[in-house]
Amino acid sequence: MHSIFKKTKMAKIKGTVVVNVERCKGCELCVIACPTNVLAMTKEVNKKGYHYAYMVDEDACIGCASCGLVCPDGCITVYKAKIG
């Protein structure tokens, strides 16, 4: 019996989050929005005295850009690259 459906391979995406540290106010909306728990807040502070977001688990980022969409100050840029 032949299947009418072809098996297709989905491209795997590796994401990278870049945070503008000096603009980040530490609202943590990006941390909450991340479905794979990639982001966390640092213990360090920026020049304005705010804790800022950073990638705590770089390998888990799927490049969904949810963090960038919820950032009220546009501090986050998400880069995506196909792997495999």
C-alpha cells in the first residue's frame, strides 16, 4: 500500500537572542514569554541600575521571537539560522 502523503523534513532552526543591555529595564516580560526558558535576568545591573535579560540556555532557543515581540522598549533582536 502506497501512502499519498510524502514525508517531509522540517528545517531545524537555531535561534540567538541579542539584548541591548543598556536599554533593558528589567521588566522580565521576555523571560515570561519564552516557551523554552532560554532567558533569565542577570544579577549584574546596567548603567541605569536595572538587571537585564540574557540567554541562560543558548542551545534551547528555537528562534520564535516571542521575547522580541513582547519587549516594550525594542531591546531584543532575534536571529535565526537553519541547521542540519
